Amino acid sequence: MNNKQLTLFCSALLVSTSSFAQSIKFTNGNTLNVELVYQTDKTVTFFDSILGEQTVDKDKISNLQTLNLKSLKKLTKAELDNYKKVKLAEEKIIYAKDKASIAEAKLLAAKESVDQATATNRANAEEKLILAGKNFTTATEEVKDTENKLKVTQDVIVAEAKLSEAKSKVDLAKAKVAQVGEKSIAEELGIFDTDAVTEEAEENVNSAEQQVVVAEDNLKLAKGEKPDIGFMGTGWFRGWDSSFDLGMNGSSGPSENFNFRAGFAAGHEDNEGKWDFKSYYLTNSQDSKSTANKANASLLKDWFFKDTNWFASASVIYDWDENRDWRHRVQFGVGPGYQFIKNDVWELSGRMGGTGVFEFGGKKEVEGTNPIIYTDRDSTQNFEIMAGLDFLWNISESQVFTLSNYAYSRVTDGGNIRNVTNITWQHDLDFFKGLAIKFNIHNEYDMTQIEEKNKNDLQYGVALGLGF
């Protein structure tokens, strides 16, 4: 079925269903001459001039076998739900038009009263006319609103049908790719060359997937939502929740201070797994002297398993910091995870595993020198055991609170411990879509640092975020 045929089919379904006048006999002995409207696997819906539209179970009809049900439209569950949505929207239009007719009649009556009013009661009649005019305007606006909602409902149903058709084409195209793979045995026997067939099948998959993207955009448009066009309209990070953060403050006077923080985050989750990318750059200075200058980027990947709360996890984290013993640190982690809670309000998951830590760059003091002499620090490689928790709380539609805490115990460096804590509270602002205010806390306690002042690194700040 092509798009034109599909649209015509859905439109025909939404406008009306075929009716058949027949006599129904019920198991309780009653008989009704009705117009059959539609049927499902277990029910028959009919229209009676007195009872209106009614639905009855088929097992309550004694002459079911003699009814002409073959030509009666049978609706699936999805089609039945769509039919009910359209019928409800049409009923609201009828109700709104009735209210508008009554309001119009009252407006005409009020106008006539003003025309016939005497000087003593004219002011009261004019007040009634103004009120009747307002009521009539409200009623006509309600009619337009209900008619618009009916159109939206119909457009959404058609868009959903096209999306379902596009997804079916993807499944079919992937099945053909798999079928070509099975024919590779025939290629080994020299029966035919599968390269061209494989390339064509893969192109069909790509084409079908593009049709799904277009159908998803059309469905969002039908619902009045903004299609996902990715980062700055480029299509990158399409389907991801992405955001920029920017925060700064400063002062000038007896002392000069400047603090700046910028960040980018992106995440994507489906039934198969999750991607989570976070990054930031931070610089602080006081009286033209740098007190902090660092950057961080982390990428987390989870693989979900079917019918279990267990999942596999892998991560890579890069740090650059001018004030640590090292200048660069790279961490690679892998291990299992478990989803304790996951619903619309709460999420709680735990992870554990092994982490490889590589540190290089930086300076260290040469022992016994006065004045102190610094030399290049040797690169180090260590292995850590990691355990951590991630917590998310959707406080409301506009507020989200997250907390994560990860503890790392070094196996190759005397059992030294690191502990990393991140806390974020985000509040979406109503006056601009995608704009939010964010409060964040980051703290890392690291026993491996030589200088005592570097063992605990606490950062906190407020920033504006723009999601896309």
C-alpha cells in the first residue's frame, strides 16, 4: 500500500464506517432492527435510532451466524482506538456548535431588547448585549478549537500509520539482507555473485530507515511538536538529549576575580543500550593568577540484556589539570551493572568493575633540594577496582536531580583510594523552550596526590543550560 492509498484508507475510516441494516436477535429474547457499524474479533457495534450507537459482545447475539458480517468492516485494536478518538472529537464539535447556536440566539434576542428598550432600562439591556456578545465570541472560538483538534487527531492517525508502514519496510529490508547472507553458500559454489545483491539490499535498508526518520518528523509535526533536527540543524546527535552549559562571574576592585565554566553533554537511550557523553572546561583566576585550569570529557556506554536488570558497561574518561601532580589522566573502565529502580520518577543503578588509569605529564619536587627544584614526573600506569551508584529523581516536569558517587581502590599503588561525587539540580525555565538553570557540585578526593592541598578538589557553581 503506497502513501496515497494509505491516506485514502485512513481518511475513509475516520470520516465514516460502512453501515448495514439488519435484524439482531439477542440471547435474552429481544430483537432490534439496527444498522451495523463495525465489528472486532469479540464485539459488534450497531446504531439504533433510540439507543444510539451501542456495542455488544458477539456471544450475546443468538443469530450471529445468519448476520452478514463478511462485508462489515473489522477493526483492529489500533483502528478501534483511532475510531473512538475521532468520534469523541466529532461529538465535541457538535456540542460546541450547539452552544454557539444558543449563544447566537441569545445575542440576537439581546440586540432586539436593546432596540426596543426605553431610556430607563436601556443601560441594563446594553449590558446584557455585551455579555451575550462575549459568550457568542467564546462559543465560536470553542467551535474553531474543537475543529482544529479533530484535524490534529486525523493527521496524527495518518502519520502514525505511515510511520508503522515505514518501520515495516525497514524490517523487510533487513530480512532481505539476512537472506542474502544465507545465500553466500551459493556464491561459494559459483552459482551467483552476491556482492551486487548485498549492496542493493543494504541500500534498501538505508532508504527505508530514512523514510522512518521522515515519518517520525511528520508525526511530531502533526502533534504540534518540533521535529528533531539535531545539533544546529546539522542532523548530528539526532535523537539525543543534548545541552550546552555556560556559567561565569567576576569582580574588579581591591581584588580581581574571574571564573568561567562551559560544558557540553549528550545522551541517547533505547531498548538496546545507552550512550552518555559529558564534558566541561573550567578556569578560575584571582589577581591575574590562575587558581584552576582544567578540562574533562567522559563517554559511557551501557548494553542492556533482555528480560534482566543486569547490563554491561564500558567507559573512557579524560582529564587535563594544571594543578595536579599529573597534567593528563586517561581512564578505561569495564564491568557489569544492575538497574535497581527505573520508572518515570526514580532511577537507581549500580556499577562495578576494573579501571585502568594512565597518568603522564606534570612536575615533581626533587627531594633534599633547597631552594626546591622540580623535575618532570614519570608516567604511571595503575589498575583500580571501581564501585559506584547513579541516582536520578524527576522532581517535576521542569525539575531533575541527579547524584552519582564512584569509589576507586588502587590495586597497584598501595591501596590508595579515590572517590568522585557529582550532584546536579536542573530547573527548566518557562519563558524560553530548552533554557534551564543548573546547579552542580563536583568533588574528587584522591589519596594518590603528593601535595596535601591537591587531595580534595571541590567545585560548585550555577550555569545556564540550553538543550536541543
